[in-house]
Amino acid sequence: MHDSMTEPTNLRIAVIGAGPGGYAAAFLAADLGMTVTLVDPEINPGGVCLYRGCIPSKALLHVAKLIDESRHAKNWGIDYADPNIDLPRLRSWKEGVVKKLTAGLGVLSKQRKVEYIQGRAAFENSNTLRVSRASGSEDSLTFDRIVIATGSRPAIIPSLKLETSRMMDSTSALDLSEVPGTLLVIGGGYIGLELGTVYAALGSKVSVVEMLSGLLPGADRDLVLPLHKRMEKIFDSILLNITVGTVKEEPNGIRVTFDGPEVKEREKVFDKVLVSVGRKPNSEIPGLEKTQIKVGQRGFIQVNKQLQTDDPAIYAIGDVVGEPMLAHKAMHEGRTAAEAIAGHKVAFEPNAIPAVVFTDPEVAWCGLTETEAQKQNREVKITRFPWAASGRAMTIDRTEGMTKLIIDPQTERVLGVGIVGAGAGELIAEGVLAIEMGALAKDIALTIHPHPTLSETLMNSAEVFFGTSTDIYRPKRP
């Protein structure tokens, strides 16, 4: 193994996988003076996030929001005709967004003199990769360090596997080949709800089935409630505490049977079924056993705070090393790994990684959640500001939102932030900054926010903590 303080200019590194984590690691390593090879099956960098994840789904969710808003405008005295949806044009617009971004990354990798190889990599040993190019040729290449950034794929339930175009995962759902009359979404997590929202707006009758007692199982219940209420209006049905028994293709659709004490309809036929039950790490890299890398029980590659695996020459980042499986977490890990390889004193130790569900309303949170605090028996003070008292929320007719702070009662430090409402994904960054900076509730309360905005609900929540919010009335306890 090389001494970690080796001058980075003479280090040759490979990054396997060019998603947000992989390209961030490769680009920063190049900026730090290393010679970088980036290997990925796609024609340009971007990975799942850009090709078949975050970016195409957000483009379609924007369209869904516009359709929903146009229907909602009746309440304000503006009547639009029902939209005429040109599916091929919508598809090509979404693909255009993806192309533009991924091509841009291709240009950036050339500008940085990163050697980009379209192909797949297998380990021959800790420093050598056998790279099979898309063109058909194979090379054996040796590197000082290797970064694994192979990401994740949709999880499959064997009993729900059917070889038919009527069964979709998140990838095929984003292809938007057609708008089915009826769609069953299996899994009430963020991917299922986001894609369900898109198809419902485009005209499908959408049902969601979730085996647990609520949608978005990882989020605090008070944040999910306003979303659930709105979903009840846009979805045909939401089935909770119910599992799918069997799926069977018939001439006119897929017959699905349901199990559970609260089942009202034992079986039903749907035009299409979308399975979104989570994601699995892509840690089955050929030749991995020829290295000293250790893989945990759930398939995640084990790494330390510098993202170094049990093999000193190999680092791993992103979805393949563990939860949360989020692009922004991967990007920061990628940068940390590149700096660690360059010999800088770094560690990946965030206090808050934001999570955003891009439904309508959006749900976002960071830091300690109320649910986690309860599990840890940790004493916290929860303070909430309802958007019904927000002037800005009223002007956009979206008063169902809520902003909450989770505060340490002794130090008055902000430990967590949760927001549900229009644009929550944009607002949560202030919460992340507050936690990372060790802000007190007083800091947020004394920070003058612009009015009228949704951002001031953070300030209002902090004022509620001190009992000084002028926008709501809380009588003093005797």
C-alpha cells in the first residue's frame, strides 16, 4: 500500500460507476492532480440518478404538479379545459433533459482529462481491473487506488416476478410507454408515491398497497398525514397493513390477490403493476473475492469514515456502502474519498443528511426525527408551526403544510427539522445548515426571514418554542 501522504499528482486511480458519487469522486480526484479512469456502462456519466431516477422522475413530477394545479385553479375562478396529453412529446422532453445533463457531464470529464470508458470492470486483484469495453475489446489495467461506486438497483420479490411488460419497476415506469387505465403500486415508499403521483396526474386510476400501517414508513407520522390526506384524493385507493399474495397475467391484465386482516377485496385485475419495494446494493462485482473487501449481511460493502474498505487500496461510496441511498449523500462521500486518497485529513461525518419526497405536498426532514428520539428515549422538545397561519401558504392556497423543529430542551440546540408542504425540499436546506452549524432555536428565531415566504415558517417554529410567535395564539398554562 502507498503511504497516504503520497503526492497525489502521480497517483493513478479508477472509479467504477459514474453516478453522482462516482463522477464526483472522479472529477475531484482529477482536480487534485490525479490521473483518473472512470468506467460505466452508459455512454456518458450520470448513473441511475440522471438516466432513470432522480432527474427523469422530477421532470415528470413537475408536469404532474402543473396538471394538478390547473385542475385546482377552478377554486380561484380560473377554468382550464382538461389537458390534452401528447405522450410521445412528454417522453421526448423528459429524455431531452436527461440527454442535456449527461452530455454536459461527458464534456466536463473531457475538460478534466478523465479517461472515460464505456464498459464494465471486474477485479483481478486489489490494484488491477479487467475492463470490458462496450466496443468489445478487453483490457487489464493497473491502478494505485480504486473507488467502487456501483450504486443500487430495484429490489425484486421473487413471488412477484412476472416476465411481462405489464409488470414495471421504477426504470420501466419512467419510460412512460403508455398510461394504463388502472395501476397498482406495490410499496408505499417514496419511489412508489412519486411515480404513482405522475401516473395519477396523467389519468391512471392508481391504487397503492403497503404492508405496514402507514405510507412513507421512515418518516414521522405528523409529516405524512397531510400528504396521506391529499393522496386519498388523487389515488383510487390506499391499502395499508396489506400484502400482495400472488400476481398472475391474464388476457386483460394482471390479477392480484391481497392478504391481511383488513382486506376488503381479496383479488382485483389491474392493467399494470409497479413494484417499488426498495433498492439493493450492486455489490456483486466480479472478482471482488480476489480483494480483501468485506461485504455485510445486507449486501453493503464495509467502509471506514474515509470510505476505505477492508482492502487499503480500495474505497467504496454511495448506495453500495449503505443507507441512506441518496444521490447527495453519494456525492459527498465521493468527494471525501477523493480527498482521503489525496492524503487530506478528512472524514465523512455529517450531522444531518436531508431526505426529500417529491410528492405533492413534498415531505422533507433532516437530523434527528421524532420517531428516532422516541426509540432512543431521548428527551426532546417538539415545536410546530402550522402553515394555516402562514400568509404565503394562503396566497398559494396550500395551507395543509407544517414546519417542525426538534430541539434539545437543555441546550436549546436544533437537533432535527421536518417540513411537509409545497416546496419543502427547497426549504429543508436551511434546517441542514442550522444543524451542521450547531444553531440554537434562538439563532433561527433572531434570523430575519423575508415576508411573505414559506421560509419564515422556520423562524415561526423557533418563535413557538419561546412562546413568542405573534402569528398563532397559545394561551399560557396556569
